[in-house]
Amino acid sequence: MTTIDPQAEPALAKPKGMRWESYVHGHHWRNADDEFDAAKLGMWLFLSTEVLLFAGVFVSYAIMRMKYPEAFINGSGYLDVKWGLTNTFVLLASSFTVAWAVRAAQLNQRKVLIANLIFTLLCAVAFFGIKLIFEYIPKWSEGKRPGEWFSYPYAHDPHEHIWWGIYYIATGIHALHVLIGAGLLTWVLVRSGMGKYGPKNYAMVETSGLYWHLVDLVWIFLFPLLYLIH
Amino acid sequence: MTHQAPNPGDPNYDWSDPHGFHHDTEGHETHGHHVSSLRLLVLVLAALCFFTLLTVWVAAGESLVIHQLGIPITQLTNVLIAMGIASVKAYLVMAYFMHLKHDTPLNTYIMLFTFAVLALFLTFPALDLGNRGLITPYKDEVPSPGGSGVGVNIAAANGDGESALSGNIVDEARNRAIAEMGPKDFWFTFYKKDLEHAAKYGHGLDHVHRFHADESDYFSKWLEDGTEKGAAYLAGKMGLEDHAGHGSGGVSSPDERVVRTGITEGLFDEHTDHSDDSHAGDDH
């Protein structure tokens, strides 16, 4: 890296534990707006690659459902709409609180910001708990497993292992994103407690929030595709 | 939003910002960013919850129409309605929760481009699979949902050189259970689960056999016929064996080779195992 003015570097180094009031945008940006917009542009580009990752899931779902419609109808019949619906509401509520958290950061309401982030994290735990306790564990132990591991004797269609393959991959990748999003928001929560986010510096709250909204967005499509087939 | 293009002759002209993009916002506490009103966020949440319930209600309604009124609703209709409602929800999330409505348009264009690419990914498999029905009549008499369901036994392939190809995975699981429990207990549990499922979701037994509507009396038939014979009869009746292999009465499949008849008669005969099939050659 070429340093144009080595003497300027120490002055621009950000002190540890710096609060949002003393935040200065990077010296390579023309102003704070440019920095913020670039951070968001980068996040949206990343989110588009995330959509393309899930595109693989949706396309394989479409192909397999077109080829084996009966397996998908039977497979969907094993799922309980009640838990899918609960998890949808959990994610929608958490999406709302994340949007509220961004608003709180913009308005310098630190307590509201922290409360919203904690609620969102509780929602993430609830989602994952419901998924694991009421969906994954009972189904896996009954033998409703993907592909080669399938051993459920009371299946009605010879292709039901394909349905379970799609089900576990789709919800599994989504659950992984729930975990990653919860990790990001935990990081934001810790730094909110340190007073790092406020009107002058909330890009991290905004971008982590965007990631969490994407998790919600994917579930909005997965829920009817997996639970509401006849 | 509306601003006049800066004039380089102006004494306040900012040479680091020739288009005046950042002139108005610099120095403001919130960078001039849009702050969503709490009322709007609550309204969006309410709308999202409503559309979630709506999609469940619509699905329940479809189920009612299919099972109670006996009017079939195609898979495509089911998917299109559900995805339409989901798209409205996705729009609400992206426009208001993700601030695209008040963001630079570039971020919206990125997302629109991505969705266009996703649509492209979905279109080509749909064109292929959706139109196989057009060519199937020329290959064979009966269009089929396709697939033999025969799986590869990875354990055997990695083992001591036994046949890597096994039977259908689902059939194997059922046969294992039949061997363990005996046919009578097994089939009793099998239909008991169906009855429980039907009672739980409030629709008839044909739920799991929508495509075998004329065989919906299988339960009583099984009781009449007794145990082993009945079990075999039912296994056949329910199409469990029909799907499993090649002996499916001339049903063709996208995964299997079939005889093609064309200008050069018999050109493909030696490559197929269907040459003695009654449906194979149309003009023997």
C-alpha cells in the first residue's frame, strides 16, 4: 500500500472504545454519506449473491416438484402448519424490531436500540428452538431423512426421500443464516452497549439489519412452498 | 430530492462535488437519511401478519375445495397464488423494513437484476420439464410423472464390491419394516397413520391418494381380504410397486430410454430394452 502522507496516519487512527459522537468517517471518503452509501451498496451486492445462493434451492425445489408432485404433496402433509406459522410470526416480529432498532440508532435512543436487539435475538433463539425441537429432531428420529438416510417405512410415494432432501437443504441453509444473523446482531448489541452507534454512526446496525431482513425474506417464500402444498 | 445542478461560476461551487450530490446533506446529524416513522413500521408489520394468515387461509380453502368439493386445483395454481402473496410480503419488507423506498435507486436495481436472474434460472427448467408432455406422446402412449425412483446404495458401492445399485430407498425402508413387524402389523400401522392424519387435518382418506381416487375404499378391501394376501393386493393397488421399477405397464419416463420411431426404422432398436414392449413400436 502506498501511503501518501505518512504523518497524517496517527492522527486519523480511531481510539478504542470510541463513542458515536466522536466518529469520523474514513479519510479516503469525501464525506460520511459516501462512506455510508458505499457500505450499504456493498451489503446489497452481498445480499444479491445470497439470493442467488437460495436460487439454487428454489430451482432444485421447482425441478423436483415438477417431476415428483405426489412426493411433495405427501411430504408436505407430514409438516405441521402450526409450527411453520409460528416461526413465520417470530421472524416477522424480529424483522420489525430490527427496523425499529435502526430507527432508534438514527434518533440516538440507546435503550430502545438495545431492547430491540435483545428482542430480535430472543426471536432467533425461539425460531431455532422450534425448528429443532418440533421439526428436525422428531422427523429425523422417525426416519424421515434425506436421500440415502431415509428409513421411514410408512411413506406413500417412492420419491419421498427426495422431498426430505429438498426440505432439509432449504431449511438447513436458512437456519444457518439465522445463526449467522444472530451472531452479527449479538456483535451489534455488544457494541451498542459501548455506545458506539448513534446518529453519526449506525452503518453496522443498518447492514446487519439488512442481513436479518434477508433471512425473513427467504422464509416468506419457503413457508408456503414447504408447508402449504395440497 | 430536487436540486439544481451547481454552476462552476458560482462562488459557492464545490470542486470536490461537481454534481452537487452531497451539498445539502453534509454536516447534518442524521446525514439527511430517512427515518422510518414507528407508525409506518407497525402498519407494515400488521400487513405482513395479515398476508401470512391470508396465505394459510387460501391454502386451507384450496384444501377444502379439493377434498370436500372434489374439484381439482392444479399444482401451478397453488404455487402461483402462494408466490403472489409472498411477493407482496417481500415487497413490503424490502421497501419499508429494508428502506429501499428511500434509498439510492442503485440498490433497488441490483435486487431487481438478481430477481430477473432467478426468474431466468426457473424459466429454463420449467420450459424443459413443462413441455415434456408435448414429446411424450410421440415416444409412448401414456405421459408419466417420470422417474424410476431407483437410488444408488452408497454404502454398498464403497463396500466389498457388491452391486452398487439397490432398489428404491423408500421401498427398502418399507420392506425392512415389513420383515421386522410382519405384514399384518405393518399394514395395520400404515393405515392407522393414514386415519390419524385424516382425522387431524379434517379431510378424507383420499388426501394421500388424490391420484387414486377410485381406490379410496382400499381400507375396507384390506379388511375383507385378510392379512398377507390383502397386503399384497393393497401394495399393488396403491401403486407402490407401479412406481418402483420398469414393470409399469408401458409408462414412460424422462429418465428412461424409449424406442423412437422415425424415418430410419429400427435404428435405435439395439440400444433399448423396450423393444418387446407392446407400446414401443407403433407400427409393428
